[in-house]
Amino acid sequence: MPEKQTSPYFASDIYFTEPLPWLAQTWQMLINQSQLSHALLFAGVKGLGKRHLVWQFVAYLLCQNRDSQRACGSCQSCLWLKDIKQPNLKLIPSHHLPTLIDEVDKNKKSSAKINQDKPAKSSIKIDDIRALTPFLSQHSDAPRIVVVDDADTMTVAAANALLKSLEEPAPNVYFLLITDSPTKLLPTILSRVQRVALTIPTTPIIIQGHAKDNNIQATVNYIKSHLNQNVTDVQIQQALNLVQNAPLQAMELLQSDWYAKRDLWLKTWHALRTGKRTSTAASDYWQGEVYLQDFIELCHIMLGEVMRVRYEMPATTQDINWQAYSFIANIPIDRLSALQQTIADIQRSGQQNVQDKLGYDKLMQALAET
Ligand SMILES: [Zn+2]
């Protein structure tokens, strides 16, 4: 089993650096607001760099010596932030350390080993929100910030408790809410926060391997310079296309071991369908190769591609010889949809600490039967 790579994105490095290139405009908009709303929502698919942006903004708001663009990195407030001792900052859930901003890896720790010491995404409870009361009722001229990460995981009671604070904002207090799934937030919360417009790289247009759009080119360059291996512009564009243009997630794909096994996934599926391989053998093999959660991600991506091919649309992944998999054209669409559903179900049970082996066995069975 390959070692999981540790994330290169730590806030202690990024509080004071340049904003991510695709969020540069958003950053300008944030710091140039004449009157800052007391509740901001940072929402969008994972891998856009929302947390990166939030932590830079936290540093900027709290810094006692900032310039027009950035926190200073050396005043008392900035030092507190680096040491995770900033008294004017509260973070919910509290185990989401502000130094860990990698939003891609965060939800993927449910692979067998790590699962045992860390529960999957838990909800934010009313007590977590009530515990803020002393902090909110302090009298202080310095700004105070509450970051609510994964705000969509608030229980209804927690959301209602937060709502009270949002309706009667204490002076100098700012709430920064982060979510990968804004549709899961209560409408009452949504109506009380100002959503920050995140500038997302637009759909890449490649002309002879060169991206046309400057914003995209800056994003591609960023990805290139932050990866340890050589990747071409075309490979980067392809990865971006597969993940709704979320650059950090595209980086994760390109660095992962499983992304290179896309062709093998198709071969396994074909072998399972034709009975050349048993689901037990396939399950055993893949368990030794890829974590279950990564394999599920691989299934999602590949089935998305298979759907495109089935509908006779061009596949996003041009590095696969799709003609070798002509059997796809004959699979009924409702069977493919059912397979997607099964995979989503297994993913959910995986988050509830179901064993990898069990999940893998079910998956291979489902693939064989589709
Ligand atoms: Zn400072």
C-alpha cells in the first residue's frame, strides 16, 4: 500500500503569502470592502481553496500592522495565529486546526487505518455554538472572528442558535462560514450571510496545448510549480475538467496513485462482466493497491466518463483508448445509474466505518453485475 502523501498546504506558510491565483480577484474584493459584513459565507465545491482564502483573511483582519494587501506576519497577533494561540479567534469544530487548510485531504481520511482513531465528519452541535457565548460577549475594540468550518454539518438546533448571534451581531465580531455543500445550509442561515463570490477558473479551452484564458494559465502554472512530478498543460486541463475546475482537487488527482489506474479500472470491470475474473479475486487485488475511499473516487470519475461515452459524447480523459471498451455502448443507462447509486451507498457506509474488505466485495459484485 503506498504511503499517503502529506499535504503541502499548511496555513502557517500561507497566512502571509500571495492569494491563490484564481482567487486573486476575490481577495481584492474582500479586502477592499468599505463595510465588511459581519457574516460571510465561503461556499463551493471542495478543492477551490476556500479555507486557504479564509485563513489569509483571518490573518489580515486580526493583524495589527497590515499593509494594503497582506497581514504582516510579525506582530503579536500574527505570531499568536502561527502558534494557534490567537485569543480573538474561535474555530468550530475545534478539532479543525487552523493550520490544516488542505480541504481536499480533509474528508478522505476514512481509509481503514486512519478511520479508527478519527471519526468521520461529525455534526456541529448546539453546545458547540452555545460555548461561544463568553467569547461573543467580551468587550474589546479588537476584531474577533468565529470560523465555522463545514457549516453544513450544523444540526438544526445548532443552526438556530447561531442564527440568534447572526441576527444580533456583537460589535467587531465576524462570522466566517465555510461549506463544500451550501445547499445543505438552512435557508434562514443563507439569508443572514453574505456569500463571497469565488472566482473559479473558467472551463479550459486548449488550443494546441496552450490554454487561452489568462486566469486558467495562471492556475495551470500554479499547479505545475506545486507538483513534484512533471505534468503537461493538457494533463492538468484534463484533471481540472474532471473535478469541476477545482484546482486543489485537480492537484490531488494528479498526485494520487489511483488516478494512474483508470485504464486498469476499465480492464477490471470488463474482466468482471465477462467472468474472466471473480469479484473475490478483484476485491483482493485492489485492496492491496488502493484505499477504499480512493477507489470509490476512482469509480465516480470513471462512471462519469462511462456515462459520457454511453451518451456518445467525447470523454474528458483523452489518454484512454475508449474504443477498446466498446461494450459500454450496450449497457442500459438505467443499469449504469443503478451502479452509481450503489457506489454512493457504499461510500456512505464507508464513512460509518464499515470495513474496507466488505465495501470492496460489494463494489466488485456490483461492477460484475452491471
Ligand atoms: Zn501582523
